[in-house]
Amino acid sequence: MHDPLFALALKCRRLFLRNHVVLMHIGAHAFEKVAAQRVVFNVELYVPLARTTPQQDQLSEVLDYDMVRDVIARHV
């Protein structure tokens, strides 16, 4: 049996954003939308090793984790 996550793990760096809390006005009912609710995001990101392995020990070669938070903020 071929496990696609195992194949990814061999070629990728696995990054996590854990317990990222965003306050959102969500719900199906009006009373749910009155106050912001706490929504917790857990993101697992696979990034190719070839794109995340520094070649010259420069900060510009490091993956910017804020990008994940920015994507979440734009979509909520």
C-alpha cells in the first residue's frame, strides 16, 4: 500500500502552525453572530526540501511563517 504522506515526508519539510486563534463573527443564527467567536486553526504544511534548505545561510532563504497567518486572515 502506498502512503502519499510518507512520500511527501521523504521530499518535504513538514511545518506546523498550531493553535492559531482568530476571533470571527460566524454562525447560522443571528444570536451566534452578535459576538466574535474564537476559532482555532491548526495547519500542517509540506514544503519541498529543495525550496527550504538554505544554501548561503541567509535570512531571506527562510520560509516566512507569517504567510500562513496572512492567508488565514484574508479568508476569514
